[in-house]
Amino acid sequence: MRRKPILKPLFSRFRYLRLAHKNQDFVSRHCWRKPGAITPVARIISNKDFMRKLFVTGGAGFIGSSFIRLALAQTDYEIINFDALTYAGNPDNLEGLDESRYRFICGDVADREAVGAALAEDTDAIINFAAESHVDRSIASAEQFLRTNILGTQVLLDAARARRVRRVVQISTDEVMGSLPEDETAFFTENTPLAPKNPYAASKAAAEHLVNAAHHTFGLDTVITRCGNNYGPRQFPEKFLPLVLSNALHDEPIPLYGDGRYVRDWIYVEDHCRAILNVLENGRSGEVYNIGARNERRNIEVATAILDALGKSHSLIRHVKDRPGHDRRYAIDPSKVERDLDWRPRETWESGLQKTINWYAENGSWVARTRNGAYRDYYAQHYGTEISAR
Ligand SMILES: NC(=O)c1ccc[n+]([C@@H]2O[C@H](COP(=O)([O-])OP(=O)(O)OC[C@H]3O[C@@H](n4cnc5c(N)ncnc54)[C@H](O)[C@@H]3O)[C@@H](O)[C@H]2O)c1
């Protein structure tokens, strides 16, 4: 007998859920509990086989837009990008995407109704990039950080439970673990206690606690990724590396906090996004994965590397008053994601930096648009000096 067409989607959804459930069981019993590399079986049966629809938040920003580009290029996923388009959200970052599998919805993650209306019943995973992400702004005023980064995360977790979303991936940061000593023998691991030292980091740490609470209390399938400083195309120039780069391209002074010897662990954005995709598909539920490229650099080294690559004088560097409570050193031990998920960065510091420099040099109109308007006012207020409108 032929099945009525109206029941067909129901049957396939039911079958899908049973398979997904079986898969989860199988994977946790036979693969994930074993230490060491993933077995070939885990590679064959991964969440990937059951994922269809992703709900990406903050996808108009730097890393979210890079993730969407990568996921559309390398998978068959359909993607909803839910973004409030704050000053950091840039529709230009989404130009040229394959619209047959991609849709943009403008909305605030802390707005329960908006999230409820946008999150489709058949969403398989939420990947939460949405955040207020600039430490300096959090020092000037923390309120919006608490709303977006903490309340917004809780709203997404609640919505995920209500809609039975299969997995939530929380994009976190190494900053939640505070500051390391300068002696270069200590590293952040997944077991390093949370010890945030600035309001941005504190809000991201709070979000991690809420994610873990949803996993522990309600059995929600969650995974957290923690990464260091990303660099690459389409990063808003308020952040250190694109600030150096865009000022250097315009022959303008480069503000450097304090002695410039602060250490950050740099990773090319696409490498980070490949790791997130891997964690989404293969990461173990309830776990944290530190993602890093073993690439510690002092801020002064980053600035001089960019100036040298552009053939500009180091005299453009101006030491300015330090950020209050500036964390001295971040350094990630990425052994777990390398070992368990077989992930490695593809770019070296030199190749990633050259790609980044080329992108900014070739996308002058993108740079000019981001340096206009509100950013100019912010820059003048924060550094007490103007940037050009070019
Ligand atoms: N940039 C880094 O080096 C870095 C490193 C580690 C972790 N992270 C984390 O990665 C994520 C993305 O960082 P990024 O550098 O791409 O940030 P970004 O500032 O470039 O982008 C943030 C995006 O979130 C959107 N957004 C802000 N508030 C929102 C709200 N209330 N509702 C919906 N959308 C909202 C913005 O419009 C923007 O598109 C953040 O969660 C950040 O904490 C960033």
C-alpha cells in the first residue's frame, strides 16, 4: 500500500531520530570512551551523517562568516545565520554565498521570542558565535556583554532544549582561563580552571558554566571550543592585528599597549573554523576542546612582522597607555583536539599572515567602509587620535 505523502516526512524524521540516537549510543560506547586517536569506525559514523540544518549565530562577524563560508563549501548543510548586525556584524562579510543553502535572519540572541521564531523544529545544531567580543569595550561598559554573552547563551540553550536540537557548540575563548606567567613552560589545557580577568572574559566564562549546566542538568548535547587570537580576512579593525594592518596600509601611527611584550597564541581563522566543524561532527558530548596552532607571538613581533612584510618603517609604532588589568600571556596546549579529532592547522604563521595581508591590501573598499562611521568615533575616543576616512 502506498503511504500517504503527508506521513512521509514524519516517517523519515522518525527514522532519522532513531538512527541519530543509535549513532550517539554506538559512538559513545565504542569510540569516544577510548583514549587515543579516533578509530576508523568513528570516522565513518559521525554526527556528520545526521546533520542537515545548522543555526549559526553571529555569522556576520569575523569568525562566524568564515565558518559559514567553509561549511557551505565543504558540506551539504543548510545554514541559517542569525545575527543582530551590531557594529561588528558586517553584511559585506557574507557577500557571494550560495543562497540555495543559506539564509540570513536579523535578530538578537538575548531576545527569546526572536530566537524561538527563527529556530526551526528540524534544526540539528546551534553553533554560537554571537558575542560582544572586544575586551576594551567591555572595560568601558560591561552591560551589553552580560546581555549578549550570558543571557544570549542561556536563551539559545533553552531554545535548543525546546526544539530538541541535537547539538550545541559554544564558541569560547582562551581568555576564560586568565593569564599565564611569562616563563613559557605553562600552557592552558582543558583542565585549567576558569579564572577570567576582564569583563569580556568573565562573560564568556559565565556562558561556559551555563552550557555545562545545561549538559549536566538536562542532558543537552553540548561541546565547547576555546581558541586563542584569530587572524585572517574580514576581521573588524578594532582588534589588534587588523588595526596594525589597516593603519600600516594607510601609513598611520600604530598604537601598541604598554611595553608591547604581551603574548598571544595566534591561529589563522580558517584553521579555527575547520576545527569547529570537526568538533561539531566528531567532538564528544559534554567536552571542551582547546584549539591552537602552537604559535605564541609578542604583540611587538606581530606589529613588526606586518610592517616588514609591507616594507614600512617600525617608527609607525607608538607605545600608548596600557589596558587596565592586561593579561600577560595566553598559550594553548591543543594536544587533545590534535589527538582525539586528528585536527592540525594548515597555515603556518608566515603563510597565514601573508594571506591576511594580501586580503586587506586587495579589499580596500571593505577596509574603508569598516573604518568609517562609528569606528572612527570609537577610535578617536579610545586612542585620543583620529584615523583617516580612506
Ligand atoms: N576573534 C578572536 O580572536 C576570538 C578568539 C576566541 C574566541 N572568539 C569567540 O568567537 C566568537 C566570534 O568572534 P568574532 O571575532 O567573530 O566576533 P565579532 O565581534 O567579529 O562578531 C560577533 C558577531 O556577533 C553578532 N552579535 C553581537 N551581539 C549579538 C546579539 N545580541 N545577537 C545576535 N548577534 C549578535 C555581531 O553582529 C557580529 O556579527 C565570539 O563568541 C568570541 O568570543 C573570538
